[in-house]
Amino acid sequence: MSGRIALRPDSSKSLLERGILLNTASRRLSFLGRVLLHYGTNRRCPYCDSSDTLLAGRKNHVLQLRKCSTCGLRFRWPKDTAGFSEKYYQKSYKESGFTTDLPSRTLLDEYIATGFAGSPKDFSRSIEVLQKLLPSGRILDFGCSWGYGAYQLKQAGYDAIGFEISKPRAELGRRELHVEVIDSQAGLDQLPDESFDGIYASHVLEHILSLKGVFSFFARVLKPNGIAMLLVPNSGGKEARELGTGWGPMIGEKHLLALDGEFFLANLPAFGFRVLALSNPYNPTQIEQALSQNTPLSQDGEELMVIARKL
């Protein structure tokens, strides 16, 4: 014997599992390379452009969580370059998960048959809350992926359309779920002023580097008294406060921002919104009472629901 140890693939893993592991490792190396290339770039706030940002924590040694002293936004540094997100979400945004994977024909038929009930993207609870505030109307599902949210909103009686930057996902929603999905900035720009009664955005805003243009767009297309329902990972919740950057959703390759209720309460009013931030679990009756009585609700859950009414 030569004394050498032969390195062989783990025979207990299937070819598919090995492929997934190799792909994951490749993505992580690519992300690390991108991060290192952007070291030395500016640390200005991507929301208000303030240079007064402070180090609030580190993640995986190379990422910084920074907080803006002016607007309160917490964001990942190094930041991605302008225009990177559009290319990233066409091809690179892939992982083993319901949101990012396009479903098989069998799985899709099952979801349609059950109306997504009990699936990882069953939006019935948040839609039930929305119905308390906005029983009917025209809704934009902003960042709709392959249309499962817009589909459920339509099933609940809303006139719903979606917007999705990933063209393959937008096409699947149009083809298989028969929902209208806009897939370009030009398409959004063509939407008339005050043409929606509501905006629904589930786990989208944490992926967007600059939210000022998004908030301005929401204010433009919503009618007076219109409702924006925004759901994000709650970076101000109990677990996030205890674990800091060790909390999984707190910044990373896909999560550019670490959002909490304080940021929305401080910044959405400038766009003509009155805000009440709510977190899991959702109790539609309690939420309706809290809104009518102008009383705060817990913001300690892992998911933050922000309800904003355009004045």
C-alpha cells in the first residue's frame, strides 16, 4: 500500500444530492468573490445616502451589518452594484425551496387543486387580515415570484395582478396560473396613478437595496385610503434581537436589508402613509380592534407585517 487515502465521493449520496452540494459550494464561492471585490466601496446608506453609518455587527467574518444614523436602515455591506439584482434574479436565484424553485407539473396540479391550502405559501392568514381592512378591490402583488400570491388573492375575490423581475417565474404564473404578471420596470411605469386599492408584498423588500423608489411607486399607484400590506423577516423581533447576525434571515447573499418596524414607522409617513406594524401570529380580530383603537400590537415575531394606509 502506498499510504495514500483515495478521496472518493460519498457513495451514500445520490448524483442529485452531490450536484446540489457542488452547486451550493459554487454559489457560495461566487458570492464570496463578489463580496471581496466590493471591499473598499462606499458605506453610504442605500436609502437616504447618508455617510453616517455605523458597524452594527458582522456575519461570516466578511459581511458587515451597518446601521444608518439618519434614517435607521440596517443593511449589508459590501453592497451589490447597481443593476446586479435584475441579472441575479433571472438565473442565479436558485436554492432548494418552494419560493425559488419552479414547481413540477404534479406539484403544481396539487397546489391548484387545494388552492395552496397547507402549502409553504399558503397566504390565507395574511389575506384574511387584508380582507378585514380591504374587503375587495384591485391589488398589486409586488414581487409575486411565479404568481401563487396573486392567484390566491384572485381566489379571495380581488382583482389581482403581479409584478416579478424574474421573467421565467413571471411566465410560469401567466401560463399555468393564468394571472397577469408585469415583468419589467417599463410595465410598472405605465401603470396609471391611483389605479390600485391595495398593494401586497410578501418577503420582497429585504431583497431590494434602495427602497425610496419603491415607496414612491406605492404612493403613486395607490388610491387615497389604499392599503399596503408588507411582510418581511422581522429583524427587530425577539429572536433577532437575541441572536443578532446569528439569526439566519439577518442579511446574506439574498437579504440585502435587515428591516424592522422602527424603520417603516420612521420613513413611510414621508410618502403619505400612516403605519401600524404587526408581527406573527396574525389574529384578524385583534388586528382589526387594534387598528380601530389605535393601539400597538406585539412586534416580537419572526415575521413582521406592516400595514400602511395612504392618506
